[in-house]
Amino acid sequence: MRSWRVLTLGVLTLAGLLGVWGLDAGQTAVGQAQGAICLYFDQTGPGDLSFNDMALLGAQRASEAFGLELRTATAAGEASYLPDLQTFARSGECLVIIGVGFLLFDALPEAARQFPDQKFAFIDGPSFDLPNLLGVLFREQEAGAPVGVVAALVALANGDSLIGAVAGAEIPPVWRYEAGYRFGAHWAVDWYNRHVGEGASIEVRVPYTGRFDDPALGKTTAEALIREGARNLLGIAGGTHLGMFDAVEEAARAEGREIGPPFAYGADAAQEYVKPGFILASGRKRVDVGAFEAVRRALSGEFGGDILLGLKEEGTGFSTVQDVKTFIDLAVQAGYPLDGTPAEVLHKVIQARISVPAYVWVALDEFQSALKAGEITLPEADTPEQIAEVRERYP
């Protein structure tokens, strides 16, 4: 195990969002409990400004709300997954061990089988029908699809017929993002042809890097997509797609632009603040909500089985301006070097959104309303066969 840390409470606190679960900061709704929240990352670790940091944020919220100590550990590599989890479990000091990320697919259920009296939670994975393992799953399609709608319409408005994404590893959570993105893009083409002009088409290109922790690879992958003509790019690769953000900004500035296109789109967190003016929006995947709920259930006794967080549960969706404001505040608290004052950053984010045609946001609202009403069914992509079918149907 590379690192054990006891985190100081209050860092990156998101007290304003505690209302999602009807809690106020400092309130111990279930009562004071014994044991720590033990948060375990694969080797990608925190610092990705996305998936892992969202899990950390949710655990920090829970530690404050329930008066629990928070411990974190990051794996040195794949071989250390099971030994690290065993170390946490043998300590007898963890109320719940929360494994973060699909890469723990083999090790986490094995640890849960070996320690049946220890509660485990799997962020991005199932419960495997183990009574002491809570599966926390998301409908990533509902985060990718609205981004696909916007990316395609912005592309068409600028005369482009290609959009892209920089993806991490070929695993179901990323496939679901991709499936939604492809569906949303093709829905947008149909909408555009009915409301704006005829004869439009779009192609979606999604290269997989195989990594979630390689910004340099993300940058070169994005640069290749931009050269091919894709000027709207979604990042679904954790820390790897931070390099994609750099590529998009550099390409825009090379054209003398202070605001895209090209535009990038973030994932999981509202990442617009990272490159304001060049990241138009983000797909929301509230990993923080999942981590918080895992702790709440460990305390309340509602444990085991799978929970699925989607649009209706505020677990997925499209980033709002309020989301961006929240994450700007978090960035300031964490000491992240913003490109300007918080007000200047937010202004530039808003200016980017204003710069695209108004019909983009009309279409997005129509799409999300229909999705919430159950009038749109997004494709499933949990297996290689399913994602292959999606790629063929929505090329």
C-alpha cells in the first residue's frame, strides 16, 4: 500500500449539497458511530479532478455529517489490491471499506467473501449478491447523452460533421458513457434536420487509451482527433483526459480564440473551471452522492444489494451553472490555481455557453425533459456485445 492518511475534516467540504440527503453539516442523523470510513483507490488515486476526487468529496461530506474519521489508501498497483483491502479489514477499525473504481472488480468481492463481518461498498461495481457488499452503480448513459446532444449541435453549427471522445479503459462504466454520447449525438442530428436545416449528419469517434492516469497520452489522442476534424471532445478517461483539455485550449488559442471552438466536455465533476471558455459543459456523475450513501447505509443497517443512481436520483445529468459555481468554490478551498478570480472564471464559462446558438439549449431542454419523462430509452452497454451493437447503430 502506497499511502495511509487521516484526512483533516473540512477540506473540500460541500455542505450546500448535504441537503440531497436531508442533512446539515455536523448533524449526526444516525447517531455517533464507532469506526472509520476507509476509502480505497486503485493506483490512479485522487487528484484527477473527476471520478476519484468526487468519491473523496462524498466521503469527506459523510465524515463531517456523521462525525467519523476518514482514512484513505491508494494502491501501488494491481497486485496490491487484495492485500491492501485485507489490511483494512484486519484492522477492525473500518465501519465500511469503500472501493473506488471498476478496476477493483475481482479484488473487492474476494475481500468481502474473506471478511463476511466487514461492510464493503463498491463504487462503480455490483454487490455480487454478497450481503456485506453494497454495489453503487450509475446510469452513465444519462450523463453522456445530453453532452452528445450539445456536442453534435455545436459541431453542426460550426460546419463540422465529426465529434469525438477520449476514453479510458474498455469497461462498462465508460461504455455506458460512450453509448449515451453516441445516442445523444444522433438524436441531435434528427432534431437539427427537423428544426434548423436538412441533410446534416454526424460521425462519433471514440479512441480508447487504456489509461485513467496519463494526461500526456490524453493530449496526443485529442490532438489526433482535432487534426481529423473533431472539434467537440468529451473526456471519459479520468486524469488522462486532463491532457485533452490542454490540447483543446492550445488548438483554440492557435486560432486566436479566447473561447472555443474547439470545445472540450468534462465528466463526473463539473470541470468547466479547469479551462474556462474551452470546456463548454460536463456530464454529471455524482460519485460523491454514491460514497455518501454507502456510509449512510452502513450506519442505518440498510446494507447490501445494489443501488442505481440516475437522472431521477440526481446521480447523473448535465452540468448546470450552479454546479460550476460549486466546483469553483471547491477549487479555491483546495488551492487549485484558477485562471482568474472565481467571478472571472464563472463569467468566462457563461460566455462560452452564450457563444453557441440558442437552439442548442432549446434542444437540450427538450431532450432532458423527454428523458426524465421516460419518453426516450437509452441503449444499454454493459457487455462487449452491447457496446459493439451501439457503435454499429450510432456510428
